[in-house]
Amino acid sequence: MLYDCRSPADRDRGVAAAIEAVKNGELVVLPTDTVYGIGADAFTPYAVKALLDAKGGQAAPPPVLIGSRHTLDGLVFSLPRSARDLVEAFWPGALTIIVEHSPSLRWDLGDTNGTVAVRMPLHPVALEVLRETGPMAVASANKVGQPAAVTAEEARDQLAYSVRAYLEAGPAADPVPSTIVDLTGEAPRLLRPGAIPMEKLRDVVPDIVIESRVA
């Protein structure tokens, strides 16, 4: 089912349907401030597996999206000062951080070596859903090897009936992927250049280094 969230009534129905679907272990497609994402409850292993299957065998563990900065404290064992500074500067927004997650968390996102890639997106529809569902595993809403979807309709063309609810909010305003920074080592490392440029990151964490494979 596709809901046009540009209509207030349809938005209310769509958000409610998406929240119910996620809580039932089903998949949803929702807008973010970058491209559209396909999401599932991060703590339901079969839902995460269904997400990866829907994409056609994505090997990498999916990132986790959250609806509040405070949620981050419940996911990590300890948060480096550099992570807090970056979150304060760029969340909600197009910054994904990799941190060590709390060993007590009961989730299975794949082979993550005790880490998680987490982001708080700057999109009102996504935040409305996430604040009710809690952390969601979210990957780009497309089949592996296909272009990332910039509308929910494009995502539906690729993912079809594997998704319970599609939330349409119009074309993605800035379909540049999020910037990824690894904060699990001695110094922050830029793993993937993206929407937030290196110069802005360096203003906040001057000791950031560029991973050699992206230099």
C-alpha cells in the first residue's frame, strides 16, 4: 500500500500503517533526508533478514536509524567525546556514525564486530515513525545493483510486495548519501564522503583522518 504523505489525512494513515507494520515485523519504505529507505525493526531478526532478502542479498549489515539523540545513549556502551560533538553539530542530518554498541543489545544485524552504523535523519515523516517504533534497520530502498530510489513509487517498482507500507513524500530533496565516520578507533575516520563535506567535519573534530581507500 502506498500512502501520499503530502496529504495530511493520507500522511496520518500512512504513518500509523508503517508503525503497525514495523511492530509486526514487516517492512516499510520511508523518506529520509537523503534517499528513500527500506526499514524493519532492528530487534526482530527475521524482519532484518527479510529486509536483506528484499534487496536481493545485501551483504553489509544495515545501518540503524533513530528518532532521537537520546536513543543513542541506550545503544552504546560508552560514547566518545568526538561522537557527541558530531551528533550535536550534525543531527538530525546526513551523518552516519559507527560506534561500539552495548553488548547487552538483543539484535542481529549481521557481522558487525560489535559496532553499529547509526543516524538520525532530518525528515519529519521518518522521525514521526521512528519515535514510535524505536531503532530501525534501514537500507537504501532499491535492489542491489539498481539505482537508489528517490521516491516511494520508484522503490515500489523495485521492491513490490515485499514491503507492507510505502510512504511517499515526493522526490528526495538531496539524494546524496550520508557521510560515514568511524568513531571506534583512536581518531575519527572518514569512511565514506557524502552530504556533509570534510571541511565541516574537521571544524568539529580536527583530528579526523581519511580512510586510505576513499582518499
